[in-house]
Amino acid sequence: MNIEQKVKELVANTFNLGVEEIAKDSGPENIPEWDSFGQMNLVTLIEDEFGFQFDFEEIFRIYDTESLINLVEDKINGK
């Protein structure tokens, strides 16, 4: 499974949605449950799944699924 698909699954699971409902622009603007508490739950799941921790500043760069995918890819690739 690729990173994009895994992140979309985790977003879907966090917000009780189907994976098919998650697009790259899915985020707080169109998922009402994606508030600050939801974001922290999502961050924790991502960190546990991929085995790294986000820096405080990185968490604030997550504003939709695409930005999350890019951040995860950067962390995995050591950027």
C-alpha cells in the first residue's frame, strides 16, 4: 500500500468516513469533525502508523489531506 492510500485510510478512520469519501482537498473546510481535537487524534494515528513524530510547527502545516500526505512523505524521506 502506498503512503497516499494509507494516509487516506487513516483520515477516513479518524473521522468515521469511507476511504472513497476522502479526496486530497478533504480537511476542516469540508469535514466538520476535523477540528483541533480531530487533528490531534489524526496526528497521533499517523505518528503511530509511520513510527515518527511531527514537530510542533509541522502540525500547523496540516490543512488538508494533501498537505498531510506531503508531510508524511517528507518525514519518511528525511526532509
